[in-house]
Amino acid sequence: MDGVTVSGNGTAAGAGGAKGAIATGAEAAPAAAARPNPEVASKAHRRRFTAEYKLRILREAERCSTPGAIGALLRREGLYSSHLTTWRAQQAASLEPRRRERRPQANPLRARVAQLERELEKAQIIIEVQKKVAALLGKDEPGGSNS
């Protein structure tokens, strides 16, 4: 490099602007401000779109008639085609009449009936076991007379 010396920090110092000179720190500042920060945010944030914005984009997409126009719209707005698909489905769902249904009332006796049925099953198992034990011991039915 003719007439240019590079200092330890990488900046150029030398005879008034020789060709091929390294840019000084003062000249690099405006260029650095023009570039976006490459650092990734520590926590990503979810984008939220208003209903008015969604409707505006859907209407613009409907007006697109030439090939590639929708793609250009999506690139310009920083959107994906899945946004359009989801928003169209949301719009269609909002136009459908909603049915208001009454929830069935819970029967207060249902829990009690279930509890009694479980107790009945346990009692039936116990009775079956008692019958088998009585048969193994050679006795008649329990509670009966053995004369």
C-alpha cells in the first residue's frame, strides 16, 4: 500500500487519501448505521395483526390479477401465504351464523348413582368369593342349616 500505514486497530493513517486506502473509523460510522443489526433478539415476539389490517390485505390480494402479484404483495408486507389462508378461514367463520346451544345440566344424582354402582360391584365380588370358599369347605350355602 503506497503511503498508507495501518495502525494496530485497523484504521488507516497516511498521506492524504492514497488510492486503495483503508477507510477510517470516522467514515465507517454512517455506513454502519445504514446496516441492520445482525444480532438476534434474546426473545422473539409474536406479531399481532389488527382486523382492519387483515381485511385490507385480503382485499388487496383479491384485486391481484397478474401472476406473481400476490407474491409481491406478501413480500412487500413481510407476510406468508399461510397468513392469507388463515385470515380467509377466519373471515369465512365470522360470516357463518353462530348457533347458541344450551349446555346440558349436570344431574346431581349421577355421581351418587355411580358411587352406589361401584359399591354394588364390590359386594357382588365378595359374595362370589364367599360362595367359592363355602364350596371348597364342603358346606352348603352360608347362613343355611347343616343338619
